[in-house]
Amino acid sequence: MSDADQTRPAPAETARGPVIEIRGLHKAYGQLEVLKGVSLTAPRGHVISLIGSSGSGKSTLLRCCNLLEDSQQGEILFEGEPVKWRGTGMARAPADRAQVTRLRTNLSMVFQQFNLWSHLTILQNVMEAPVQVLRRNPAEVEARARALLAKVGIGDKADAWPAQLSGGQQQRAAIARALCMEPKALLLDEPTSALDPELQQEVVKVIKDLAGEHRTMLLVTHDMRLAADVSDHVVFLHQGRIEEEGAPAQLFGAPRSDRLRQFLSATMAE
Ligand SMILES: Nc1ncnc2c1ncn2[C@@H]1O[C@H](COP(=O)(O)OP(=O)(O)O)[C@@H](O)[C@H]1O
Ligand SMILES: [Mg+2]
């Protein structure tokens, strides 16, 4: 088998299309237009990073992807399947509950503030959704959960409470929890921003490992080095529009727009 054959996806995979595709998405909170026609594609196995100033709409875009937020116009496709809507404009909402659940359980989210359950141990946190939501076999989920905790370097913390862990360890537990759902993509919203610099690196390492395994990820980050290192494609959002996008070498090495140049010099100066 040639190298080309090995890297080409099987026909069944291609048929399903990108994991996530967003076409011309518009989203407003009341009078405030937050997304003004954003289009984005996350092909299987790719890491797409979203960068931009605070308030540019990055979190909103992630939350629209897994339907935590409604949107008023534009399409969202999961593995080529368009989200079904009822109503239009401000009254638009997903029409098919089963579809929403399927999409949400396939796009696991990792938040800046970890959001672990404080009354559950680390192991219970990781097992909770696969057992309670997906009704998977607890023994199998436990084996997978323990393996994932070991993979993110906290195999010895399974029986600890979240409050007993450092922020970096809690965030790695949150990533293990997201992975235990066996999602088609991970959506990470500033996963390192709440951490002290020395703890950020342990989370960065986990994200780099996942990128190396060709996990599909949508990554919102302030860490330009991380975005440059792991991304296949970088999207710069400015006031709810894509101002510039491209390969990391292009975006960081030869930014074209003034706004991106300004943003990068401001971020690098931090
Ligand atoms: N639930 C909400 N209600 C009203 N306005 C919101 C809400 N969430 C976010 N916004 C506003 O939407 C804009 C984009 O926010 P956000 O997507 O969080 O940006 P970012 O993640 O890029 O910092 C901001 O002006 C923010 O104040
Ligand atoms: Mg945000």
C-alpha cells in the first residue's frame, strides 16, 4: 500500500463529510448582533483554532455549533446532516430533539472553568454522562474512564474530589470527561485561560497529544503559540465576522489585514 492510500479516508468516511460545517450563521442577543454571517468547516481529523479579541463572538460560535445557543439564520451541518429548524428569525429553534441530543453528545465541550461536579469524584465525573445519558455499560465506561485519566496524566486521582486537584489537573479531568463520551469532535473554549502559566503547559501538552492523534477539534484560544503549533486552520474573528483565515504559517507569519496585525502585536506584547 502506498503512503497516499494510507492517508486517504475510507469511502464511508468521505461520504459523511466534515464533522462540523457552518454556513452563513447569524446570531443576535436581542438588538446585539454577535455573529454576522460566519462560515466554518471542521474536516475530520483537523484542528481549527478560533482567535480574536474578547467579545468578537468566539464562545458564541462554539455554543451555536452544539446548539447550546439558538441562531437566526444560516445552516449548521453535523457530518453532512443539516440541523432541522422550525420557525424563522428570532423564533427559530431546532425542530428535532433527538437530533439535538445526538449532535450534542457527539460534540463534547471543554470550558475555561472546567465545570466538574464538586460532589462527584474525578472518576465519577468522567463516567457520569456516558452512563447516565448514553446508558453505556458502567464496567466498560469505568475501564475507559480510568484509561483516559491515565492518558491525561492523572490516573492516580480517580478517587479524589475536584477540590483536591490543581487547576491544571481539573482541566485534564474535564478533557478526559469529554473524551469518555467518544465524541466526533471536541469543542474547547479557552481551556488554558483560567490557569497559572506553569499549569497551562500540562493542558497544552494534552491538547497537542490529541491533535497528534488527529482528533477533530474546534479550539478557542488566547495562546497564539498553541494555535500555531496544533492548528490545521486558524480563523480570526473580528466583531462577529471572519476577518482573515488560513494556515497558521500564513496567519501568524504573514497576516494580511491591519486588524489581525494589530491583534497579534497586542497579544504577543502581553
Ligand atoms: N448570553 C448573552 N446575552 C447577551 N449578550 C451576550 C451573551 N453572551 C455573549 N454576549 C455578548 O456577545 C458578544 C460576543 O461574546 P462572546 O461570544 O462571549 O465573545 P468572545 O468569546 O469572543 O469573547 C459580546 O458582546 C458579549 O457581551
Ligand atoms: Mg469567550
